Amino acid sequence: MDPAPAPERPAARATQDADYGRRGKGYVFGAFRPATGEAFTHSYSRRTGENWIDFLERVERWLPAGITRVYAVLDNLAAHGSRDVLLFNVACPRWEFVFQPVAAAYLNLIEPWWKILRSLALKGRRFGTWEEIVEAVNRATAYWNSHRHPFHWGRRRRHRPRRPAGVATPPSVR
């Protein structure tokens, strides 16, 4: 007698090993002029006081000379309040540093812009190296600056029409 044929095995599912590898890390510093919508970013491999001062000097050169007052709204990162920052402030008296309260990032006008930049540069993409991320951020910043417009905080979006009165509207009293 012939042996019974072996039952067919289902095809094996394709698998992919989890990729937990880091591809480098870095930090992107940014400056924003809400009145014009113009933005400036620069990337660094570390978040140090020296890099922060270098960024401030780059922003100082980026800003037009006719601006008499520059307000820098900052979080409470230790590098933002270092002795070198005080020396920068002495050398560049038009700058005023305003520190936002802890857990109040919504007070800083650049925060909504960071969300837009992340969407333009990073959303839906996978990067192999930190240099690719830096290039994507630079391209997104250039794109933003070529299409910039004044940035208004707390304004209703132009493309979203006002909602009509609904169930939650209190009835009119006669």
C-alpha cells in the first residue's frame, strides 16, 4: 500500500525583525518671526550651552539690523540661562529673554510652528541617519519660508467655516 500523502502546510508568513537601532540623534533649534512668518532653523548634534550661543549668533546675523527689540521666549533648559547667555545679552542689548512658566509651552508662539515643521519634514517618513533628518528639516524650513505668511496665534483657521448653531446653543428667551 502506498503511504498517505503528507498534508500541505500553509505558506509561512513573512516576518521582519524589529528594528530598535538608533541612527544618531541631535537637536534642532529654531527662531520664528510671527509678524512675517519667517523661520530659521539650525541643527546640532548636542544640546549644549556652546551650541545655544552659536545658534543665537546665527539668529543675530539672520535678523534685519533695523529691528530694535528681539524677544526670545524660552523654556527653562539650563543652557538657556547660562553665563554665556548673559554675556551674549551684554554684547547684543536688543535681545530680551523671556522665560515661559513650567508646563506652559502653549504660551510660546513657536510651538504651533514646530508642529507644522514636524508635519512638513518628518510625517510619514523613515530616516536612516541624522543627516537625512537635518536635510529634511532644512528643506521643510526653506519650503515654509517660500510660502510664509504672518502667523496669528489663536485665530480660527481660514479654511474651516464657522460651525452653525447646534443643539448646545441655549434657546432664545422671549
